[in-house]
Amino acid sequence: MKLILKNGFVYDPLNGINGEKMDICIEDGKIVEDVKDAKVIDCSGKVVMPGGVEIHSHIAGGKVNVGRLMRPEDHIKNVMPKTRLTRAVNGYSTPSTFLTGYLYAKLGYTTAFTAAMPPLMARHTHEELHDIPMLDKGALTLMGNNWFVMRYLKRGDVELAAAFVAWLLKAAKGYAIKVVNPGGGEAWGWGRDVRSLDDPVPHFDITPREIISGLAKVNEMLSLPHSIHLHANNLGRVGNYVTTLETMEVPNGTKPARERQVVQLTHAQFHSYGGDSWRTFASEAESIAKAVNNNENVIIDIGQVVFGDTTTMTADGPMEYYLSSLTGLKWANKNIELETSPGVTPFVYSKRSPVSAVQWAVGLELALHIKDPFKVLLTTDHPNGAPFFKYPTIIAWLMSARYREETMKEVHGAAQKNTTLATIDREYDFYEIAVITRAGQAKSLGLAEKGHLGVGADADVAVYDLNPEEVDPSRDYKLIEEKFARTSYTIKGGEIVVKDGEIVKVVDGRTLYIDAKVDEGLERELMRDIDYYFKRFYSVNLANYPVQEVYLTNPTPVQIDASNVR
Amino acid sequence: MEITLITGRTVAQGEAMEKGKTGEDFKRACAVIELDPEDMSKLGAYDGDEVRVRTSEGEVVVVAKKSRDAPHPGVAFIPMGPWANVIVGGDTESTGMPPFKGIKAEITLAKGERVLSAEELIAQVYKLKE
Amino acid sequence: MQEVVLTPKEQPSYGLIAECISCDVFAGKSIEEIEALPVYYGNKQGKLGDFFDVSGEVASSAEEMRIVIAGDVTKTRWIGREMSAGEIVVKGSAEMYVGAWMRGGRIVVEGDVGAFSGMLMRGGELRVEGNAGDYLGCSYRGEWRGMSGGTIIVEGNAGMEVGQNLNGGRIFVKGSVESFAGVRMKKGLLVVGSATDRVGAQMTGGTIVVLGSILRLLPSFDFAGEVENPEIDGESFEGVFKKYTGDHAERNAKGVLYVRKE
Amino acid sequence: MHRYTDVICSFCGTLCDDIEVVVEDNRIVDVKHACRIGTAKFFASNDYEHRILKPMVRKNGKLVEASLDEAVERAAEILKSATKPLLYGWSSTSCEAHSVGIELAEELGGVIDNTTTVCHGPSALAIHDAGYISCTLGEVKNRADLIIYWGANPMHGHPRHLSRYSIFPRGYFRERGQQDRELIVIDVRKTDTAKIANKFIRVNYGEDYELISALRKVVNGGELHQESVAGVPREEIIALAEKMKNAQFGVLFFGMGLTQSYGRHRNIDNAICLVRDLNTHTKFVIMAMRGHYNVVGFNEVLSWQAGFPFAVDMGRGFAWYNPGETTANDVLQRGECDAALIIASDPVSHFPRKSIEHLAKIPIIAIDIHPTPTTQLADVVIPSAIVGIEVDGTAYRMDAVPLRLRKVKEPPEGVLSDVEILRRILAKVRGEQLAAKAEVAR
């Protein structure tokens, strides 16, 4: 399909374009310089941005489905019958796969990475990704409690660790190294946790600090597109900001092999808490923001909270246990052999709760205190802070101090008292919104053809019915909220998939994964060791472990030459 | 004699099922009732005797077998399959699950009566469509 | 009060979803509009008029509205769903989900109701003169915040799991109830004539009163003395009752169970 | 001759993946490592005498051979003219087939349900209320020192469960295998599994719930006043509670002895809560002993596609779920459905009489490998290939670990996979040409 998006206000931060009126030309799924005989879409008076890129969202896999299995009451919400084009859908905090694709497309998103894939369950993750239409996809692969990783790093064999990571990414068809509560997942195999960076992992004689720094090193040895993606220890605990600050220092000795950070500290909101009990629970967002501002190696995504009913889910098993014991609500847990230990429990963020109110403020504080928008990515850690389709509300809060003030009036006074949010008058503009929802995410993920509208980029575009010359986001925040929820057009791979907020075409995206080659001799050594371990300690044979390419929609390997690793 | 009837899986039933349900193996594995030895002597039945099992839903003739899992007086077991299910009750009590275990049943001797094959049983109980 | 009479014609064997039978929906409509309201059976959509003769006077507001169903509708479901005001009288028996998500008003069924009736009620009154099925006044599957307000009164018996996850409101069953009455109950009052077993299973709060006997008490309830003519939630009960607390299978359970002393 | 290693057995939820199969001239001539039932299944694929080889359509009261096109056409006609078709079975076929089946149910506005409805449907109901505190089977092998089977008899239902995952294997932290573990069996009968246990606890029939409540009370620090509960003396209950609290890693496997007996889902609800209570003292997990090799797969696919694990009514174009209303046996017993498509299952053998009495009155399409009482009652019978022997496909183990089953031999001539048969029916129902693309995995 050939298209010209005519005369829109274009926000393309990676190419330094800030609201200029221009045309975007599309041919064969790519942005091109010029195009003839194309269908013209009039974008005058509208905002044009690259398609949104989701860097961290629990949209597919075992624990998402446990969330669905556990919460039928979540699936009598958002119920929509099948249409000629779309499937029957339902689900609020754990939407069905089809709905996930449709909803992202309506928000103008065209790419999404699922946040945590255990390799043993990778086939499941890919089965669900297969059934999520409209998006290009990838999966962050859990490694922070992997027995092989811990063994190799413990004995200082970083090369073998790198070879293993390369093998594992290919076997699981994963895209990046995800680290969740390093060491804590293994400790949870015995009902325990690790509570500081130097707490040794039971039986493995390694510390979270060593796991983080080791994997950061491995990541750069392999020169992977994304940095390590780190869910730090002590998530959700009172006073955890101390651990978070320490954690940021850990990979400082490692130089990035690409133009990006060394670590993305994910859902930082859940890691920026002060106080010494739930009674004195307070924000330390300012301290965290300051550290991020001063650290070239670290970026964060927010993990913003929006009030309402949701389902929390994470590979941080001990944390989910802790949370469910606070609420008394139903709780699912799944220890996965040699790899990780996810958990799931429902949660209600109540405006009347002092803790929820502070959590809500913390995310916004982080976004507003961190100066460089490329260091702050918009997430809700879907569905942990809120379902992803609440992004428009968060965008409106960031663009309007007045909206924040209005909300502040409705929530518990702790938000006013125990955070700095009320003192901040910064307001994001469209350019900065484009950074935190697409440009910054694409940059962090190392996706050269996404998150921008330069020639050669993927023709993924979102058009919003907002005229920057007429709309004052600070005042018209309700309009911002409304228009970011339904694009005028979403263009995916050069095809119009959403028009006026409705799905007009259903497409399958691509699935990206890392295919990194290391030295053959090193790989042979690795395979001998893995073989021994599999036979004895896994419950599946090695031959049945790797995910076949047939599970991926339009499988797209990202070739990495790491043969210098030996 | 009054008993509490339980139905369930056995390895023989599983094995026979995989070979198809029309064979003798399947009947041999499923058209049986495992009884507590004491219950058997009370009933006057020996291993291999035919007995009639009757519930509120219907009745079926199966072969009595001495249970190897005894003692469990008053509790009897029929492997899952058509013989068990023509006498299993229906009410799921709004859960979807019929009562496959814990059915009140009456057992009487039926020595010499023919145990129907699965095919015969189905044809007899559920009138085949014309 | 104005009255619309629905006279049942033949009901489909597939089960009829007639959530439109509600004073909120009828109010302000013409008889023709009411006849044209959608009902569902299997994969088909039909009109209310296909299954009921509609006659009478329609009120302009739900408060002023009474709907009379003139006979048995044992294949019709979801009568009075989410109703907020007015009155429905069923002069016969109805099937599942009568008064589900009801917020106000009153529903009287002169015969029996099927399972899941009064599901997740928040207000109003559901009165059943016959028997109720399983899951009377229950929550939806997985929803821990069950029925939270309103009153259910059953003159006859009720089935399994009456008041499952009850989180407020009152349920009175004059006859007997099957197993698991008040299971996972958190708040509210459940009064039954007599009960079988597992009364109050896994309850953490609220009160259950058994006016007659129970077949068997769970081992996780503790005897807490005898009480004469107890007054509970503003209701007074005559006679001597044995008081139990539980379900102590749960940590910090604060449920109370009264069983009349024989 | 070809020797296949790492073959996955498609019989039960244990999904053993270490089977060796030797195939010669498209016949399986040797099977290694499989249990009795698994071995029987592999060899039975050779036995064309006990297979259905040709489609059949009922004419003048008799099933007669028909072409595949005719059978598919007749099936589509039956389904299209139905007001409330029931699509049932699914547990012995691949997730790829489930996916097409769910789309078909949506297209038809039918009710779709699988055998979960008669095995662990109550477990699903319990999970809705209580959650699910579980693990993968390798965790049991590597860590567990206390293993309890409650109302489950794996020696019969899952013959290699004990040797691959629970009692016998040596694990990372259990180097001596069985010697490092303790096995307790709780059941109404002293089953073959109970006979090899370190301890057998006999519970009165129908009183499991009371026993669990008593255990929970003790675990949570309460005092037990009764001399005995459910036939188990107080001292024994207290000792069991202590043992559970003091395990390093305990696991409670439960089977249909809990789900099908008095109390049903509440037995499981209470058991999950017991495990939750135990986690305040130690590490403890619980797992359902799932029967059919891909009963879990159906629950997974239906959950991510339609939001619910089983028993979904698509009548209004969206999914509505409420077991008791939308479950196969209830729909049948209320006489609601007017046609049925039965695939990879035999409800006529395994459903209670009342359900079958209605099923016998309505047109049935049966897709299966071999003749069963269900095909006997059917109006259209379509033979299918065996997943994991004759076609590839995905299945989920009882612990929801997904595996790719592999083809080791060709199906009988002209016999298609479930996926292909369903795709043809779906295309016919829609009045579309069959999409040209070959059978893809997902």
C-alpha cells in the first residue's frame, strides 16, 4: 500500500522533528522519501507520531493466563461480541489476546514486548503472542535466577555465561535479558527471599550484586540490542529506595557496547519508597530521579499506578506472596524449575488508601523529576500498576499540572503530604510524550527501524485528532485523555489498521528474537554441560526444550555476531 | 445389599481404551465391580460372579471382583466407562460436575446373566435413532 | 403504580435470556417498544413479543412500574437484572439469575427460582414463595466481593452454597438449605430454617442463624456458649441458641453461627 | 527403519518426553520407556482393524461409508442449522485444533466445553476463589521431601508420575531419590499407590472437606476438640499437620477422589487454602493430577482466546461462562442443545445417563481415532490422525509446561488431522473456500 500522510504536525524526536507540518510517505511497509500514486490521508490539524512502542507489559504467557484462569470476574468486563473483522473479546486487567492487540492498536501502538518469559514456558508465551494481532512483538527472557547463569557467573566463567545467554535467547526465541529479583526467585524455591544486594542465594553461594553485574557484562560482551532489563530486589517494600540506589551503582564499571544505557531499571515506581513502616510510607522519587539524572548508565520505566481494580503479576514470587498476605486475596504461585518463580494476585488501588495515593504520586514524580525524557519510559507495568489502556490518563496527568491537582483533591492526603508531586509544575509537551511512548523505548530496545519516521523506518504511524495550535493540554486534559485513547489512524507496516478509533483491518505482526553466534568451540563446551544438567535436573529433555520457529508469527531473527566471545 | 459406589480410572481401563472400545479387553476391564471381600461374602458372591447394580438412575449387570484395595466395607468401585455411567446420577448441583463418586447403589446377585458389550449396552439403554 | 402484564407463550427449550424484563427498561416505553425488546436463545435473537403477550399500562419511571408475569417461565433467565426500582411479580416459577445485580425495587416470585438468583445483589428485595435453587444470593465465579445489600426471602427451601461470598445484605430461607450455606461469607446476615452440613465453611465474618437443626458441624468451629433470645443485626430470635465462632480453618475468622438448641 | 528419540507420549497429563520409538514400513515395531498404557497407545496406532478409516454418514438409520467432502458437508449443515450446538471433547487433541474449534464455536454461537467439565472443573472453580499455589514437576523432583497424593492413584492414572517426577527420581537437592523423601497417601481405599506409601491415611468417604478443615485449624494454631475427624484420630491429624509444617518443600497432588466426591470444588478450595496456610511455615505447593494429555492445553487456549478455562457459551457472539449453566452436562440435561460436535472424546461412555439420553436425541458429529459408543450414536463420523504419533501438535503437561508433540509415522491413507478436519468444517460453515495455506502449527 502507498500512502501519504499529508500536512500533519509531526513529532519525531529521534530525527529532531518537533511539531513541524510535513508529509510522511509510505511504500511497501516503509517510510520513504517520496511516493507516487498514493492514497492521501489528510492529517492537517492532527498530531502525527511514530507508532507507539511498548517496552514492558505482561501481555502473554503462563502467568498472564493464570491471571485469566484465576479471575473470571475480570472477564465479564470489557465484553465485546465478534464482528465481521474482530473476534469475541473480554477482560479488563488481563484482556484476552485478541483484545490486547486491538486495544494497543487503538492507542496508536504498533510494537509491544512482553515483560517476562520463563524459557521453559516460552512456547506458551509465543502461542499467546501468536494470537495477539496488530503488533510486532518480542519477549524479555528471564535469567536472573537461572541455575546455569548463577553457576557460570559464580565460577567467574563470563564467556560460558555469555554463550549460555546466547543459546537461551535462541532456544526461547527471546529478545533481551530480563532479571527479576535476582537470587530471590531461587530463594523462593525454599519459601525465602533475598533482601539486599549482598544476601547470598541459598545453595548457590552467589549474591544479587554478582548476578546483576555479571549479566550486565555478558549483555555487552554479546552486544545485544537492549540493555539488561532489571526488576530490582525488594519490589514494593517500604524503604526499598536504598536498595534501588545501590542497584544503580552495580553495573557502573560496564561500558555499553551500543548507544544506549547499561541497565533499564524497570517499573521504578515500585522501587522508590521511603519510610520505615506502612504508617510512615513515603515517596523517595526525588532521590531516585536525582540518581538517574546523574547516572549515564541507567534509564527507567515508570510503572505508573492508576486507581482501580487490577491483577498484579510478576516473576517475583516472594513479592506476590507478601502482597497477597497483606490483602488476604487469592494468590497464585508457580515455581519454575531451574529458572524463576512467578506469582499472581489481584489488587485494588483505592483513592482512599494512603499507600495507593503515594504510589500514584511516585510514578508521576519520577517522570517529572527526571530531566531527560529519554531516561523515562511510560509504562504501567501492565497490569501491575494499571491496565495499559490507561496510558491516555497518564499522558494527560503529565501534560497538565491542573489535572494532577484535580486528582490530588480526590485521593488520600498522603499524596500531598508524603510526596513532592504537588510542588511540581512541569508539564510535558507533545514532543516529550513522543519520547516516553515511542522514541525512547525504541532507542532503549535498539530497534533501529522503530520509534521514528525517518526514511527507512517501519511504516508504523499513529495519527491523533489533536491540533497543537489549538489545544492547550494543560487546560484541555480531558480532550488529551480522550484523543490519545482512540487514534484517527493507526498505520501498521504501511497498512491502515485503525480508523477513527475502530479496527478496520486485522494484521499479524512480526516476532523478533535474538540469534547470536558465539565461538563454536565455546558452544560445544556449553552444550556438553547443558546436556548433563538437563538429563538430571530438568523435567523435559534438552531436545524438547527449544521453541520451534513455527510458533512465531513472521519470525524475525536479529542476527548478532558474537563470535569474538570465546 | 446397599453400598456407596465410586467410579474412576484404572490402568487396565486406560490400556484397553487405547485399543478401542469395541473389544473384549475393554469389557473385561470396565464391566466389573470391585467389592470389599467381606461385602462379597455377605452378598454370597464369588470372584467372577455376575451381579446387578441398581441406582436411582438405572441398573447394569457387571462382574464382581474381590478388591485388592480393601478393607473398604460398604464402598464399591466400577472403572469409568459405559457400564458405570448408565447408573451414575445427573445432578451437578450447579457446578457442572455430575456425581461420579458416592452414589447410593443396591447390589444383588445375577449369576449367569449376560454382561452386555459396550455396543449392546448402548444400543439397549439409548434407543438408536432411526 | 402502572402495570404491564406479560403472558407467557411457548418458551424455547434452549433457555431464554430476558434481561430486558426490568422496570428500568420498560419505563417510558410503549407496549410496541416493549414487545420489540431483544431476547436471546441459543445463537438467535428474538423479540420479547415472540414469547410473551404484552398488555397493560406503562409508567414513565421505574418507581411507578409493576411488571406481572402471568404464569410459569421455567425456561426464562435473568428476570430483573440490574433493576433499580419498581416491582416484578412472577405468578409462577422462573429459571436462573432472577434479580441478579439488582440494586433496588422488589421482585416477587410466587413459585420457584433457579440457581444463581439474587447473584451480586446490591439492594432491593427478592421474595420467593416456593423454593430457590443452588447459589442463592451468590457472587459471580471468582468475585470475592459477593452480594452486598438488599434482602432475599425464600419461603421454601434452597440449594447449595446459599450466600456464597456474602458481603452484606440479608438472606432468609424459611425452609432447609443444602451444603455450604454461607461459604466464604464475609459480612451480612444469613438466616435459615435448617441446614445440612458445612454451614459457614471458610467464613471470615458475618452471622448465620439456623432456626432449626443442622446435620453436622464443621470441626473448625468453636462452641462459644448458649444465648437466649439473641438480637442480631436488629433482628430478634426467640429461644435458646448455641453460639459458635468460626470458621477457624481461616486465620482471624470472625464469623458467628447460631444454632437453635433442640 | 527409523529410531526416534525424545518422543512425547500423548496419553496422560504426565507427557513423558523420553520415549524411544522404532518405526519400520510405517509401523511402530518398538517402544521404549513408555508405561503400559502409553505403549498400548503407540502400538494401537498400527492396528487399523480397530481404527476408523473412512468417514461415515447415517442414512436410513445406518452409518454408511461416505466421502470426506460429503461428511464435512453434512457436518456443516447440521451445525449451521442448530440453534444451540455443543462442541465437546478436545482433551486428546492439539492446541492447534483447540484454536480452530474455538473459532468454530464463535462462528456458530455454540457452547464449547472440554472434559475438564468431568475431571478438574471443580479445581478451576476452586482456583477462581482461592488461587493456585503450584510449581513445575522438575521443582518436585529437585526439592520435594514430602509428597502427598490425596484422592489420586497415579499407579493407575499416571503410571510414570512417581518415577519421573515425585518419589523415585534423584533430584538436585534430593540426591538419594526415594530415601530423601516421604510419601503419604490419603484416600478412601488402600490403592496401589497407597501400598507403596510411607503412610496411608484412610478417610471416610465424603468427609475429605472436614479433614482438611481440621488440618487447617491445627496448622493455623487452633485446637482440635474432636476425638477424630473423617475417621482419622486427632493425634494422627496433629502429627500430619506437624509433618507438613516441617517439610522443606512439600507438595500435595490431588485427583478426582477430591474433585468428584462430595464437596467437589470446595474440597479443592479448602486444600489450596491449606497449602496457603502452610506457606506461612514452610514451602508447600499443590497440583492437580490432570488426566488427558492435553486437557490443560484446552483450558489454556480457551483462557487466552475467550477469557475462561472451559464451558463457554458463545450464543450471543461473546463468551459467557458459568459452570452449572454453561457446562456440557447441564446443557444436555436441561435438553438445551440441538446438535453436538464431539471430538477426541467419548462422552457416551463417560457422561451420566441423563446427559446421554438427550445426546441420543440430537444429531451428533463425531471425530475420533477409533470406534466408541459415541461414534456408535453419531450421524457423521470422521476419522482422524493421532496427535503425537501421526501429526505434530502442541500439548500442555499437567503443570502447564507446553511441549511440541511429534509425528513419527504417516496416518492411514486419506485420514486427516483434527486441525484439518475442523478447518474444512469451519470453511464450509462460513461458505468460504478452504484457505490454501497448508497446516501450520499455530
